[in-house]
Amino acid sequence: MPRRKSRSEAAAGRAENPYPEGDRPVRFEVQRGGKLYRGQVVTADRWRPALGGPPPRDLAFQVVLLTRPEKVDPETITSTRVVVCIPAESLASGRVAETVAQYEVAGEKTIAPLPDVAIERFSQGNVLVGGHPWAEPSELFVQGQAREVLARLAALADLDGIGPDISSMRDYLESAQPPESQEELYVDRMSLLEQLVEERLWSNTGVWRSVEAMFELYKSKYVPAYLGHHRRYRAETATLRRQLEAAEDTATALRLLNVVEELGPPVGEAALTATQGLKERLVPCQETEQGLTGLATRPRCPSCGVAMTTAPPTEVVRRTLAALNTALAEQQRRLSSEAVRQILDRRDEPRLGRFLEVLRAADIGALATVMNEQLASFLRDLLGEASVVASWAWIQKELNDRFPEVGEEDTGAFGDAVGEILAQAIADAKKAHPNKRIRLRVT
């Protein structure tokens, strides 16, 4: 009768076994460069740090397929030869495990495809290579045989430990994009990205050393080019900011005149909104070149994050300020109309003296300077009074003629008659005084 294991022996066995019941480790082989590499694929319903450790001694790699989305701490993946695939949505673990398990039976001859839903959800999820995120999971999970997909994943773990370096290099190049106008840099970057196609590196890992040298050369050109771009962008942003601040009086004057209803509907509101938005957006970066010492590892300024392909919104600012001036010129034209000028000229107010001089000079710059809240309020009151005409409504006589006496049954008709008489009085007054507001005096 076999000896039963002691509790300590059983506990030790569990500690050594990272694949509890439910996980399905399956041995897997991949050919590369005429050499056979052995590894395994593990299908697991949840992540355990034990899965991120080195694969068994006789295996070169381990691919972990999680069947549920979860956040995996990269620190728990301690081996560069482990690839972890996390789906965007939960999968039926049985179907994935069954597909993978067929390798044990059919080996090289297997033709079992991964379910389409698994391909889709893994391609939209995350892939961690030795604890580093892989930029484009969709490159790895494409429609086809499960063997092809798993071979790609296995190759990542078997790239002599350089999988994380490839991922880091690609991340850097994604952010270190020069404009097409800088032709040499642009071509060098595209060439590097072509060299980082995994299939080339899988077939010949010796290429990696030359890729590293190309990458260092690219950075030696990119860093000074970025510093120059950052310096120019910073200076141009400061200039645009000063232009917007100089237009603050224009914006304030337009905003104040837009609420004087007697001048007509508001104008230039889109320009006012755009001006405010640009002021909030155009804050010059405070980082100097002395502070940008880490561009060899992080390709953009840590403060503003501006890319080399980003240009200052010079034309947007120019159009916005032009629209602002055009709108204020329209309000000045309204103020200079004959009707408004007659109202203003009739008032002997000291505060109007300078204002009238500005209107006669047709200088929108001076108008922007002289306009303030008190003057706008005065104009609103003055033009409001002038736009109102008082008219009589002889309502009592009309009602006496229609209703010599009013009984309970007449209250509805009496109310209707009052409304009718007032509406007619307003209509008559409007004909006599077009473009005026009517105020009735009832008698």
C-alpha cells in the first residue's frame, strides 16, 4: 500500500505546482531557424504570480492565456520568457483549453483553429512580455490556425530575452515621430519600425544588435531635433499668448456691447468663445533645455508633451483675432448709425464726450480702450429709454360701450375683450412708431 504524504510534503507539493486544478498546461514546440524550441501554453481562469515565474527547466518559454479580463501587476511577471495574454472580455475557458489541448494529441499536424471570438477578444486586450506591455496585440492575434497564433506568442518569449526591449523600442518610436518635412529622420524611423517586425527577428536574432545600433543613432539625431522644435514651439506659444492678452480689451468691449439689446443681436460670440479657449490652451511650457535631459528614454517633454508633428495654432489665432475685430467694428457701425447718434447727441453728459469722439474717429482700438461696465450700463439705459414710446389705450370707454353691465356669465367675454382692445392699441402704436417698443397708458 503506497505511503500517504505527510501534510508538510503535500504543502510543499502545492507550493511547487503553479497549476492548480482548472489550469491546463500543454507542451508546445515551435521551429525557428532550423532549431526546435520546447515550451508550454497555460490556460487559466485567473492570474496567480506563480504563473509569471520562470518556466520549468526543460522548457524555453511559457504562454499564459487568461480567459477573463483582469489587471495583472507587471511586477509579478519575473521571467522574460513568459508571455501573458489578457482578453478584453471573458471567454469560455473550456473551448480555449480544448483547442490548446489538441497539441498534445496531434502535435505538429494539428489544424484546430482558435475560436474567432477568442481571437477578437485577445486582439483587443493586453499582452505582457516579461512584464512589459506589447504595443499592438492585434498584430499577434489574427484569424488563422491556433498553431500560428501560439507560435508568434512563443517566439516573443523565446527571443533570447529581448522581447521587453523590442516593446520598449517600439513604444519610444511611436512617440518620437518627426514630421515628413524632416525627411532624413522620417525615413530613419520608418526603417527602424520595419526592422522591428517580429518575423525578421524570430528568424535571425543576430539582427537585433544592428537594430540597437540603428536605434541609438536615431536617438542621437532625434534628441537635438526635438530640442529645437520644443524651443521654437515654446517661443511661438508665448508670442501667441501675448497677442491674445493684447486683444483682451477688444473682447471685453464686444462682450459689453453685445448685451445692449437696442443695438441688435449679438455678434462675434464664436470668436469670443474661441479666444477664451485659446488663452486657456496656450500656456508656454516652463521646461528649459537644461531640464530636458531624459529625452533618450522619454521622447517628449514631461511637462507639455508636445510632439514634433504638432505646430502652434498660429493661423487659428490670426483668424480668431480678425473675427474679434470684425465683430467690434460691426458694433461700432451700429453705434455710429444716425438714429443712435441723434439719441447720444441730445444728452449733455460728460461721460459721453470721449465716447462720441471715439465714434467719430471710427477707431475700434480706441473704442476697446474706452468701453467699460459703467459706460455699457449707461448706454443700455439711454438707448432703452429712447426706444420706448408711450401710447394711450382708451380701454374704459370701449368696455363701457360693449358691456354696460357685467354679470357672472360675462366674465370670460369681458376678459377676452380687454385682451383684444390692448392688442389693437399696441398694433396701432407699432404702425405709427415702427422699430420702437410700446408702453401703453390705460384710461
